[in-house]
Amino acid sequence: MTYFDGIENIQFEGRGSKNPLAFKHYNPSEIIAGKTMEEHLRFAVSYWHTLTGEGTDPFGAQTNIRAWDHFSGLDLAKARVEAAFELITKLNIPYFCFHDRDIAPEGATLQETNKNLDTIVDLIKQNMRTSSVKLLWNTQNMFSNPRFVHGAGTTCNADVYAYSAAQVKKGLEVGKELGAENYVFWGGREGYETLLNTDMKLELDNLAKLYWMAIDYAKEIDFDAQFLIEPKPKEPTKHQYDFDAATTIAFLQNYGLKEHFKLNLEANHATLAGHTFEHELRVARMHGMLGSLDANQGDLLLGWDTDEFPTDLYSTVLAMYEVLQNGGIGKGGVNFDAKVRRASFDPEDLFYAHIAGMDCYSKGLKVAAKLLEDRVLENIIDNRYRSFKEGIGAEIVSGKATLRSLEQYALQNNPIRNESGRHELIKSIVNEYLLSE
Ligand code: XLS
Ligand code: CA
Ligand code: CA
């Protein structure tokens, strides 16, 4: 059965095209900075938003109209697999990502749940064999079911912890079975509501133990995916332990886990943490931990995780600038962890949304590559820090300077002069690149 009749494979038509079902900027085979756009961007569809999402919100029921709506149970899960492969292929997207519970319904017992999962994993495997779609990452949903009310790896209930471990074990086996290139841990309810009833130290120790068990088990079954942790500061809990990139890196370092992980960074989680997306990417890059991108955007006026499709060109330029500076995204990719707005309920909106996001990232890539080629920001930065290249600055950088030598210098160096940071000028230069590329 087909689910998106009337929609053909989406083609690149270029800038002048007015066809809403065509790419204006994403030209997969076009070479930018030595690699094809497809190789740079490694786009992925999020199963949970695009196939499982219904358009509900806390105030209202499903609005999405989907051709698979009349199915239920395992039949619904099977229909969604077929629909997923049709959509991903028509969009010419190379990857997808899922949580275990997105793809198959839970049964009455863990055994039954695993059996449902196996059935759908088999079907996905068949579809992967007959298409070129690959799995960027899978993960486990340890936050929706009421059993996770107090968390999973950080729960106060050892029985829930054991259940979570079993779910991670199965998730790793599924990842191996489907050749996942990465495996994600997002701390769904790994956080707290109040410190008054929380043993934070025990919770964090236990979480680290769960990660160590996952590392050991992946080794045992020969699953060589890149492990990724996805930071988020709040939602659903008031305080999530993996607050942001810096906090997550400190946690990993503290428990000796750093070399086993990279980070999956999401734009909307960055802004929830009070950072820009490029800040999170920069922190990860500085530590050699930039793993993958969850591409979306929040809303300036709303303080929650709205997961909108990325359409802000300025943000994608700066994100792709970090990725290029990183030497690429490696085994990671650009996963659209984004949902159509509740009022965009038609099936074709799924296409318009992905096209918008893919074009926005493609344009971001092109502009970032051009900025780098012309060394626009590099020259500005080199010049801004030039006082550290010679004299007293070079001594500070090389570690030769002491408080005594610096005092001696300061005493005879009068007056001190600063130069303008030229913020507005620099932003207008970036705008010129955006407009002309
Ligand atoms: C939720 C997260 C989640 C992760 C995967 O806010 O973005 O969807 O990406 O568990
Ligand atoms: Ca995400
Ligand atoms: Ca999100």
C-alpha cells in the first residue's frame, strides 16, 4: 500500500523554482568544500514526530490526517514502517532515527513488548534491504510509560532500574541488528523535581553505572556504533542532569566515560538552556565531542521545547560553520527532530516541512563554507587576539609569564588601549554573505 499518493520523488530545481515540492538549495551531489552536500549533511527523519506524532498538545486531541490512521496495534506499526520508507525515499533522505516505542507498541509484559519490537525490526530490516535508507541512530524511550515516573537510570526504585537496563540491552541489540551508526541516550526523566526527596549523588552514580553496562554490552555483542548523549536542561523534569554540553562533558569526565561518548546537540535544547545552538556546538567541538545534530528550532516567545522545523538561516549558517570547523560531523548527521505545527495537519505538510529544513541547512552549509573559504571570521579573530602572538602575550600563551613578570610589565605599560569589537559590522558582513551566496 502507498501512503503519499500524488507526491513524486522530490528533485533539486534550484533557486528560481516556485515548485513547493522541489529543493531550491539541497542538491545532494553538488560539491561544497570538497564533499558532496549529501556527505556533509547526512539528513535523517525522526520517526517519533513524523510517523508517530499525531498533532496533540496539552489542550487538544489529534489533528494530523494520516493515511494509516484507521489501523491499530501491530497493524498500525507495520503501516507506519511502509509509510516511513515511502516518505524517506521520496524526500531522498539517507537516514532515519527512532525510539524503540515509536516503532512498536508495548505489550502486557516485557517479553510481549520485545516480541512486538522484533516483528517490526524484521519488517524495517526488509525495507532497509530493498532501499538505500540507513539508521543514523536508535534509542530507548524510558520516559513515556508511567513506570518511569521517578526516572529510569536515576530512579529511586531498583526494579525500575533493572527494567531500564533490560530495555537498553534490547535497544543495543536492535541497533546492532539494523546497523545503527550511532546510539543515543537522552535523559528523558533523568533529573529531579525537588531536592527535598532526592539523593543526587546516588542517582548520578547509578546513571554512570548504566552507561558502563551499555559500553560493556555493546563490546560483547560487537556493536560498534558511536554512543551519543543528548543534553537538555529541563522538560519533562524541572532539572535534567544532562543540562547542557558543558555539564554533560563534566559528568562524563567525572565517571571516566568521556572517551566512550560524543554529544548529540539539539537546537531547541540549547535555547532552553539559555544558550545559542552554536554555543553548544562550539563547547562540544572544543572538547572533540561534537557527535551529531538534532535540527529544529524553538520559538522566541514560548519557553518550551516546540521542536519546530529549522527555517532560521542565520542559525543554520552558524551551526554549519561549527560543523565545518570540526572537520565534518563524522558518523553523526542532521536529524530533523522537528514536528509540523498542529495546524499543518495534511500529509503533504510533512514534505513541505522537511524540504524547508533541508534547504535551510543546505543554504547554511553553502554560506558557512564561503565564510570559511574567505577566512572572514578567522581573520577577524586572528586580528582580535594578535596581542597574544608576540611579546608579553606570547609569554602568557607559552606559560612563561608569572604574576611577577606580568606585574613588572603592567607597571610600565601605561595607558592601556582597547579596540572596538565591531559587533554590528561583523554581523552585517555575515548578512552580506547570506544574501549573496
Ligand atoms: C526530547 C528529545 C528526544 C531525543 C531522543 O526532547 O529531543 O526526542 O532526541 O530521545
Ligand atoms: Ca532531540
Ligand atoms: Ca526537543
